Amino acid sequence: MPNIIPSRSERSIIKSVFKQYPLESILFGLWQLKDELDPIGIAYATTIAIEFSNPGQYDSEIKYLDK
């Protein structure tokens, strides 16, 4: 079974990307990719998103993520 937990350098790259987007944009992007990603990867990305992204305003438009 492959290691799905990102390394320290991969985690820092994820953090730097997630800091650019509001939380609801990241969660919506993960939801859109739910069929392409494994559940553990989604859960891990969600915890990083909650920790490092800024909460947005739900009345504003969602900023779509690049894959």
C-alpha cells in the first residue's frame, strides 16, 4: 500500500497554496474531486485547510482551485 501521508515538504507546499484561498473554496474543490481522490487524502487535505486557510464569507463568490 503506498504512503498517502504527505512528506514535510509536500505539507508546506499544500499550506502555501491553501493560504491563498478561503476555506469554503478549498472544501468545494475537494468535494468536486471526491471521485478522483482517496478518502484519507481528502481528510488530510481538509484538516490542513481548516488549520491554515482563512475563513471566507459565504455571500462572496467561491474562488475555484486549480487541480
